[in-house]
Amino acid sequence: MARPVRVKKSDPTRALAIVDGLEELYPEAHCELTFESPFQLLIATILSAQTTDVRVNMVTPKLFAKYGTPAKLAAATNKEIEPIIQSTGFFRNKAKNILGAARVLMDDFDGVVPRTMDELLTLPGVARKTANVVLGSAYGLNEGFVVDTHVMRLSQRLRFTKQLEPVKIERDLCELLPRDKWTKLGHQLIWHGRRVCFARKPACHECALAPHCPSAGKV
DNA sequence: ATCCCGAGGG
DNA sequence: CCCTCTGGAT
């Protein structure tokens, strides 16, 4: 027996009001990692796991001065890389991942960061979040939706989704929000998460989205 | 103590 | 699902 009724999705009209509000608040929202190539954004994004972009931007100039291309990074050793990225945390895993990613790029992709989700997912240290950052901010493609800690938190507070798993949240966001704005909206949600909708004590009293937010004053 | 533009393995 | 890897800021 087929399930007779679908639950109504999150109200698309309310969602679009929030989209407009975010555009008004953060028309300039963009990726705040510093990079000069798709490769450098890929590496910076791998390094950004569980740390702030400010911290990543403190180590990447030194890293990219010597190892700013796939060929150069692929030829490096863990011992050379680890001290440079140490302050970003998880530095042994991250060193292994960025070296491994550089080597896969050389071996399988002619040293060019690929432009598809499936190909990006073959790189060590790269899952959907990192792949979506590269596709969106290095290549300008709206292939998916970046779901990081901020996007996850805001999506739940704004009731864009009730899911807890990032991949399910991404699916809901893609169904609900206009595709041509996925990348920009990701940045805008992150900016709002940093500036107003804090993890611990969100500033609902000064939030322009509060009229549209089911969680306003309740967190 | 909790959080930060996570990923991989059990 | 859970856990671990890891450091710095608040």
C-alpha cells in the first residue's frame, strides 16, 4: 500500500522571504578563505575542518609559497607540511589528506582540480561539503549546497529542514531553494551564522530574519 | 566547557 | 548512528 499523503514541505513562500532578506543583509557574501586557484581553494577547504577560516588564512600563505601547485605539494613530505599547518588542528590527518589529494590530482586528473562531484569525492579528505565549496566558489557551479556547521544550524532553526544528517539537509535545501542561488545562499547563511545566529546565544533581538523564523526567541 | 565553512572509519 | 583526530578562541 502506498503511503497516501505527503507531508507538506517547508513553506516555500516563507523560504523565499528569507532568501530576499539574506540578499538585503549580505549582498556581498562570499568565500572568506584566501586562494589564487581552484587547487588552493581545495587545499584551504580541507584545512578548514573544525577551525576558523581566519586560522586557515594564517597558514596558507606560507604553505602556498612553497607548495602552491599540485605538482609541488605532491612531492612534499608529511614532515615538511605538518609544522606549517599545525595550528589548524587535526594536522596529521590534514597533512596526509592534502598530500594524498595532490597525488591523486597528479595521478588521475593531470594536475587539474576536477569539476564534478563524483570526481572530487575520489580525493582523500574531500566529502560533499568540501566538494561543494570548490564547485561553487572556484568554478561558479551550483551543483549542490554547502552544508557546514552554520548552514546546518540555521537550516534547522529556520525550519528549512528537520533532518539532522548533512546529506539529507542538503537534499531538502536543494528542493526548497532556487538553484541559481545555492552558492550565494550558502555564503549568506554562513555570514549570518557568524554575525547574528550564533550557535550558543543567537541574537534574535537584532535579527532581521526573526519575523520569518520559527525559532526566534526560542533557542 | 563549547565552538569553529569535516572526514573517515567502526 | 557513533567515535576519533586536533588546536585555538571565547
